[in-house]
Amino acid sequence: MKTQLLALTLFATLLQANTGTTWIDRKVEEIKPQRQGLNISTINALKSPFIVIRTENKSPVSAGTKTVSTNVSEEGPEKDMSKKPLILQAVLNTSALINGEWLKESAVIRGYTLVEVKNDHVTLERKNKKLKLFIAQKSKNLNISTK
């Protein structure tokens, strides 16, 4: 009796499993046909999705006005690098990584001379003005110990 009940349960399970896979097979058959995408001429006719905003001064008296252009220039967006803050990213021995550029003592960056490199900060000097830069963010992935 137990054997017959076990055989009947096994048979019912196989029947149910078979019907479950037929649904999956039907869905696979529905997505098999080759999909049609855009042709090359349609893609080439599309406008750029990027919007470039430039400030234009029409006269020295009036304030700048913003214009929006959907055409991307070859040079890319205009950037005034002198306004980007100086950021100390890393210090290694007597070199410092400031704004992606490795500098040694007495090197010049934006008119400032690198006068001192310490393990956690650097000192820059221009005329009578001193500027101390500290490491902006410690890396969780990098740990260098000198002990």
C-alpha cells in the first residue's frame, strides 16, 4: 500500500512539473523571433542627448546670459580650471598628489609654490600668503603603515 501511494505521488509530481515547463517553453518561443532595432540612418539622424550651457557676455555692462545649445562642441563644455579648488589627494614620501598631478617640493601649481610636504598635509606659498592643504578623504581600501 505504501509503495502504491508513493508511486502515485511521484506520478502526480511528474505531471505537475511537466505542465509547469510547458508554460516556460511557450514564453521562450514568444521571445525567440529576431527583434528589429533602429537602422543606422535613423541612429545617425538623432540629435545629441547632451545639453551644453554656456555663459555669454553680450556687452561689458550687462550681466551674462545663459544660452542652451543641443549641439556638442568638439572641445566639450568650457571649464574654468582656476576656479576649481586645490585638493590634496595623497602624500607619498616627498611628493604630493594635488588635483591629479604629482608634485615635489618647490614645484609650482596655479602660482603657488609647494614649500613643505608632511604625511597628512602640504604647505603652499604665494607672495606672503600661505595655504595648507590636508588630505581630503582617507581611502578605506588603502592602508599604509610605517611601523
